[in-house]
Amino acid sequence: MKKLAILGSGSGSNMQAISDAIDDGTLQAEILLVASDHAEAYILERAQKKGIPTRLLDCGHYKQKFPAEEQARLAHDLKELGVDLICLAGFMRLVGAPLLEHFPDRIINIHPSLLPHYPGLAAWEQAIADGATESGCTVHYVDAGMDTGAIIAQRKVPVLPEDTAKSLHEKIQVEERTLYPQVIGVL
Ligand code: GRF
């Protein structure tokens, strides 16, 4: 039984998909903790509704940085809990040495593009602005860079002439919600 921790900053639809896959028996895993850097993030509410323990990360006054001390505290507590895979799902801070060293090749992320294309923010807007004819989503290992870790799996989505950034994002998210639980199941 895989023991997961999920980190997110926003809506948590991927966390929900992972949790639903566990509930319906398609993913053999257990979510031990959902953590967020934003007290008001909907991912925390979704987790609480499902009875999953939650944690608010203390990132002090930093808007983007994930302070090393907080990463070290989290790494320590996740080890104590017995977590063996950390899944980033819309987590908007870069993870660094304190977490990476404690969980080598055990931290993964889902990104809404076919990496290495369109790393960083609003990848669906980048794809539309670039005139791309296909995009998609990528699950990859996390390293210290932004969306640079080794690719594990990808799912393609066609970009149609009538697509807007919003419609493309929605189509990508539909694929994310099946790809992420599948990949977690085989890691
Ligand atoms: C997803 O599109 C994911 O690819 C990106 O952030 C978004 C998170 O959405 N990294 P949600 O919080 O899982 O709904």
C-alpha cells in the first residue's frame, strides 16, 4: 500500500482525483497528509471533507520561497508518518535540498504541458500564444529546477483552432485527473 503526501496551493482537483481513485479501488494507496502553503486553498477543504489530515505550511512572509527550515520540518514529519511518495499537485513553490535529499526520486509533479515545452506558469496560455497544435500534461520527477526533472509519463491533447487558453486548460485537466492516479499506481 503506497503512502502518499500531496502538496498543493490551489483547487486540488488532482488531489480529489487521486483520492477518488483510491476510494473506487483503482489505486492501491493511502493519502496520509495534504499540505498547502495557503490557508484558504480549496485543496485543504476538499481533503478535510474526505477526512484526510491537513497541514498549513509556514512559509513566513515569503511569497514564492519554500523556506529551508519548513522543508526540513515537513521532511522529518513525513518520514515519521511513513510517507513514501510525495505528489505535488498545483504546488506553487520550488522544492529544494531539504525535501529532495530525504525523498530522492520520491517526489513527483504534474504539469499542464508536454514538457520540455512550456515549463513554468500558465503553460496552457503559453501553448495558445505559441500557436501550438498539440499540448497535454506531464508527470515528472521533481528536482531543484522548475519543471525540469525526468519525465515519467505524458498524455497528449490536440489544440483546435477554436480553443482558448481556458478551453485548453480544461481539456488538459481532464487528462491530468486520470494520468496522475495511473502513474502513482505504478511507481
Ligand atoms: C494543474 O493544472 C497542474 O497541472 C498544475 O496546477 C494545476 C493544479 O490544479 N501544476 P488542481 O489544484 O489540482 O486543481
